[in-house]
Amino acid sequence: MPILGLLLGSCLWGVLWWPLRYFNAAGLRGAWLIVAIYVLLAIPAGWWSWRRRHELRGHARTLVGLLIFGGWTNVAFMLALVHGEVVRMLLLFYLSPVWAIFAARVFLREPIGWRGALAAILAVGGSVLVVSHGQGISIMDLSTDDLLSISSGFAFALSNVVLRADMALGDLHRATAVWWGCALIALPFALFQHWPSLEPADYAYLLAFSWLWIAGATMAVQYGVARMPVSVSAVIMPFEVIVGALSAWWLAREAPTWLEVLGGVLILSAAILQITRSQQHPVSLGGVEMEKGELQ
């Protein structure tokens, strides 16, 4: 059951681009869509968290950090998926475990070690292949969607630092902070887009998407990673990229080149190498997996 839960969650996250693009084409543009999704999740979760607000004492810094970094993680990633190439966005986001190496070194004084150094080398080499198709790389090769995806992974790494600095805060309180962060951060972007207009049936789809797809994927991944060794879950989680690649090829006719495939293998190898440095289980926060525990 844990393996099935993790596979189900990975599949839902891997195909996340499809409903995002559906709603975007239906009139609920990227940023407005993110606001709507996370308001639907944040209001009831916030009510639950407020009723247990005594548990929030002494965690103000953690809540603000998760609101900012966790919120930007999801907002930037979803905006990138709406318009960017699916596999490319997924792979650039999966640089996040490598960003975590340097963030943990700077803020938590954790040693990089040989695994961290090897993961960094693999990830940098893979990202060069993905972005430049083997033709060399410059900052001009990076599109807005590329920068959004990379910044999403970087914010995700900073969220890891926030978590490891304060692991006493409950999981749902953490998720609530991230969900409110998503809604608040996406709102300024939404103000520059057209006011959304949806068909009546689409509102029902939106509610189902928020509570069944987003919340369901979050719970499925959290159920899986909490009940299996991290060495196993770290191998299964990149299944999201495979699902994303197959779905993009089938539904959007996006086919990665062989150089992108090779770059993806290097990035995912780096991610697995870095994730398996954790001695304890990762936890899912706001729809993305975050490491919980000390690094070797």
C-alpha cells in the first residue's frame, strides 16, 4: 500500500500540467488558477489550524519561512508548467536536492561530503544538457519558464532548511502555511491577467481538482514516504518525471531529445544520491516532498 500510494501521488503530480493547461485554456489563467486552487485548500485548513493556534506559539519564523519559500515553490512551478515544456520543467525543478546541499552548508553548517559533491557535478552536467541540447550554455538560453522552474527548486531547498531548523511544528500547520503562501504570492501575478471566466461546469471541476487531485496527491505521497525507507522512496519519487514525459508525449506531442534524456538521467541520479543522504523519512509539504532529518 505505501508503494501504491507513492506511485499514485507521483502519477498525479507528473500529469499536473494537463489540468493546469485545461483550466488556463478555459479562461482561468495561470495565476488566477493558482489563487483559486489554494484558497479552496487554505481556508478550511486555516480554520483547523486557527482552532489549534496554541500549537503555533514559538513557530512564527518557521511559518513565515514556509509561507514565502513553500508558497513560491508551488506558484513558480505551476506557472512554469502552464506554458513550458513539461519534461524540461520537471527536470530543472529536480535540481532542488542539489540546491539543498549548498543551502544546508550555508545556513545549517552541514558538511557537503563526497556524495554532495558528486551530486552537484552530476546535476550541473545534466542541466547543461537539458537547457543547451549539448551546444553550450549561456544565461540567454534560459526562458522565463526555465527561470521559474529553477527558482521553484531553489525555494524548495530553502524550505528544507526551514523544516530542519524547526521540526516540532505539525505537518498540517506547515501545509496550511504553504497553501496560504501560494494564494498570497500568486495574487499579485493574477492582477496582471484577465479576470477569469469559466463555464458553470468548470467550477465543479475546479473544486474536484483542488480537493481530489491536489489534496489527494499530497496525502498519497505523504502516506507512502512515511511508511517506507527513504532509500526506496527516493527511487520511486522520480517516477513523476517518467509519467510527465509519457503524458506530455501522448497528450501534448512533446518528445524529449536523446541529450535531454541523458541530462535527465544525470539530474535524477544526483537527486537520488542527495535524497538518500537523509537518515529519516521525508515528509510531503503542500504537495512537494521535503526531507526531514539530519544529513550524513
